[in-house]
Amino acid sequence: MNLKPETFAKIDEVITHYPVKRSATLPLLHLIQEDAGYISDQAIEWVAAKLELQPINVYEVVTFYPMFRRQPIGRRHIKVCRTLSCAIMGGYKVCEQFEKEFHTHRGEISPDGEVTVEFVECLASCGTAPVAMIDDELHTNLDAAKVKKLADQIRAEAKQRP
């Protein structure tokens, strides 16, 4: 499996925190997804072997929790809240505008490889709806102007990368 050496070291260290190896399944999956971007079949098999489990035991965890991705995503991950407060305040329009800005559809990688836009359940900021999380940063009270500004910022940052 192609992970950074630091990730392998964290994995080995995390396992020591649990008296039963299988209890480290979730933390290991989070570390792998953070490094690789998603959980591949190879990763499932590797975690199973590492924790002395059957691959089906790890696969069940990956497919049960919606925060684990089974496919690669763009370099930037835009998660738009779709629960009631955000929906009422324009969350669906926000999501559609992000899709238009990046010429993509929900769950797909944009043609430039830069973003994946997804709907997610509650981002726990109902009082500032509609909201979106870009990577790990929450953006609140979104409207068309703010979405445009965020999209322009993402494109500008992408141009600065080597």
C-alpha cells in the first residue's frame, strides 16, 4: 500500500492504544483516508491483515459509515449541508452553484481534478445556514456571491501549485 512513512508510523502507534486490535479499525481507516484520499480494496485487505480480521469485517465498517470514501475525490472536497435548516435557507442552490462553478456534478471529480462537490448531512451550524465545508474549513451564511468568491479562491490557489 502506498502511504507516507509517517502514516505507517501513526498506524503502528495507534494500535498500541487498544487492548483489542479490532478496536483500532476506525482510527486506521481515518489515517489511511487522510493520506490516500479514499479507502481502496487494497487498503481494506491491508487493515484486515494488520488487525488480524477478515476483510469483510473491515469492509462492513467502511460501507456503514458515510465519512469513508470508496473512490478518489478531487484535490479539494466541498461538502454542502442538505439538512432542513440549510435546505430551507438555500443549500440546494448553493450546491448547484458550486457544481456550475466547477463544471461538475455531485460526487464527481471536476474536469480539472480540483474539486468534488457533495451533499452531506448536518454540519452542525444550523443558525448560520446555508453552510458548506471546504476540506476542513466551515463556510457559513452562503449565497451566490460567497460561493463565487470561494470558487475563485480555489481556482487561484490551484494555479499557484507547481
